Amino acid sequence: MKGNHITSDALIIVIMLVLACAIFSRRHVDKINTMKREGVSVQYQVLGRKSGKPVILLHGNGGRHEDLSVMAAQLDSAGYLVFAMDSRGQGANEPLPEYHYIDMAEDVFALVEKEKLKAPAVFGWSDGGIIALQTEVLHPGTFSMICTSGANIFPECVENFEEFWQQYDSLGNPVQLPPLTYMMTVEPQMTAGDMQTIGCPALIVAGEHDLILEEHTRLIADNIPQGELLILPGEDHGSHIWKNPKMGNILIEWLRKNKY
């Protein structure tokens, strides 16, 4: 009889676990979606609790949403609903002959509308930060919170700009740059005045040894009315992000501090 009771108790536990898993699966999502805007397909991952507050993640130039997988997992564990995009022509998307940050910003805005997101938070790394800022400039009020790392608002933001970007062949003739690289030499074209139109809280981050000049990062933060500057000692353009939970921890703490 005692053995039968143990078996019954064990069966009840198994049933409860199955029910719990079923309930969790209905409340939790991990899938890849695709949207189209003006004939261009854009893939994005949706990860987290369906009831969680939305956070959009935007990767850097030539990257993919998996570059921010550590941060996505952290946000998922913290109860947020993550939308991690592959920017147009990058990641799982078909390459394009030319690229513009404004197009990528319009893609983000289209995602917000498609998913019916109400003032989501956004994190953008490098190009992703540019896209986040550009989206809010084009469509004020899209985001409730903006966090960027290693972003810039115009191209002349690194030391020795011409030498940094320009490449020459053995005869000293300029080499034609790949489309994604070329975009970075001429875009974005935002201003300090544009930053002054951003009405939501913004955490503007860069590494102490970032590619982006610290004075440029300060320019962005200083001109956003609710901007905060964070320079991370010892870090470069991506050391605090690439397979590193440091930036995710900073982001979650900042979101919670602002009651998001």
C-alpha cells in the first residue's frame, strides 16, 4: 500500500509538471518571424514572456541578431519580451546593393507597428545605436527608453577619419568599398539639434577605448534632454557586449531604475 501511495504521489507530480510546462509554453515564445517593407524581407527573433515589456535589440554593421544572444537571454530571464532584428541585407536577410540608415530605421518603425508594440525600449550596438536614434528622430515617441553603445550621429567620429575609412590599392588609387562599409563613410547625417528632439530617457554608452571618439559620445548624451553618459573603463567598441553579460546587466539595471 505504501508503495502505491508513492506511485500515486509521483504521478500527481508528473501531471503537475506537464501542466506547468504547458502553461509556460503558452506564456513564453521563441520564434523567428519575417516581415516585408517595400519588397525587402527582414527577419527577427521574438523571445520571452508574451506578457513582458518589449525590448528591441539592434546589432552592429554586418552582424546578425545572434550577436546579441547573451543580452537577449538575460532580458528573457528578467521577464522582458525581446525582438531581436537582423537588419536589412544582413544576417539571414538577402544582401542588398546599397544601404541607408534611414531605411533601416523605417524597418524598425514598421516592426513596432506590425507587432503593435506600445512605446518599447530599444538597445542598439554600433550601427544598431545609430538606427535606434534615427528611428526616434524620424518618428518621435516610438520608444519609451533608448540605450546605445558605440553609436555615432555623423561619420566624422573617429580619429584620422580619412585614413580610417579610405583604402588604397598598390598604385594609390581609392578602392571601392563594400556597400555596408561605404554607408558608414557618408552616413548617418544627424545633428545635435536632432538629438534635442528626443524626448525619452537615453543611456549613451561607449568603451574607454571605443572606435567612437569620447567627445562625440558626449555630444550625443549632452544634447538629449534626458540623456545619460556612461564610459566603461577598459572596454573597447564591443568587449562589453560580444559574448559578455556586462552590457546586458547594465541595460536591465537601467530599465528597472526607470521602472520599465
